[in-house]
Amino acid sequence: MSAPKHVLFVCTGNTCRSPLAEGLLRKALGSRGDYRVSSAGVAASCGGPASRETTAVLRKRGVELEDFASRPVSAALLEAATHVFAMTESQLGTLASRFPEHADKLYLVCEFADIPGQGVGIDVPDPIGMGRAAYEDVARVLEHAIPGIIAFIDQTWQK
């Protein structure tokens, strides 16, 4: 088994997109023990739950987010992460400007999402306030990105 990889997903409030990505990646990895997965937000408060819609979309896919609590991104979280995936170019820019020492581990989720009929996108859309269908759309984008994310990490990670 290779050295553990720690994937950190980052969105704005750490209640919708990043916990959705966290849950979907954990499901995709199954019983692999060489990954740790977590999430945070560039403007998150501490201790909030994942949104109802996020929880429902994950549950529909057989995923439970146990003991989830929102949290702001920090230098310590970035230090512990081997790979950080932001949902938008704006969040990626925020991370790069606030934590330039970690620029080499920052990526945009949609760099890895080759969606049939759309190609590679730029941002994972923010579903907040848009209803359950918007969360399902976000889940589909993430489900297209996750295989590419896993392949990229597996091919490039050496420790």
C-alpha cells in the first residue's frame, strides 16, 4: 500500500458542494485505506451541518456523512492535505493568495470532469437555494470528476 493521501475539497460555506464531494469520493474509494478525505470552506463557520439537500442526495447514493461539521479552511488543514480541490476558480484564487506556500497542491475540480456533451467545465455550480434538482446536478458533475481525480492522484502521488 502506498503512503496515505489526504484529499481536501473546498467550497464557500462547507455545507453543500464540498461535503457532497467528500461523501462521493469516500464512496468511490470504497475500502481503500490509502486515502483520507475531508472538506472545508473559504468562508465557512465552525460546526454547521451539511445542508438538507446535500444529505438527501448522498443518502440516495448510499452515503452517510457521519460526524460532519463545517469548518473554515486553515493553514493547518492545507499543511495536512496532499491534494486540495476547489469548486470554483474564485475559491482556487482565494486559496492561492491566502496560502501561496501550498499552491503546488491546489486544483480545480472541473479540470477532471469531462461531462458528455459539455467537455471539461470551469466551476462546480453553487446549488444553495436552488432546490434538490440543483444538488443532483452538482452530484453528477462531481461523479464525472471523481474518477479523474482518483486516477490523477494515483498516477502522480509519491511519498
